[in-house]
Amino acid sequence: MKNTRFFSIYLLFIGVFALSTSAIFVKLSSAPAPIIAAYRMVFSTFILLPILFFSKKTL
């Protein structure tokens, strides 16, 4: 039970960190907005796929 709580808090921390730093990187970038949006979707998909595949619950 304690391991699951730690993992949840860890994922929450990573999510808050990613959201808080994304605006800085978007502002510094010279790429067009659709390209930035596509990259953000691709990276978030690759980050979330292992969680989906290795979760013990069924969908």
C-alpha cells in the first residue's frame, strides 16, 4: 500500500513539474504552434504507454 502511494505522489510531482516548465520551453522555441503541439502529444504518449501496458488492472 505504501509503495502505491509513493508511486502516485511521484507521478503527480512529475506531472506538475512538466506542466510548470512547458510554458517556458514554448516561449523560448521558434517552432510554429502546431509543431509544438504535435511534439507534446508524441512525448506524452510515449511517457504514458508504459504505465498503460504495465498496469495490473484491466481496461
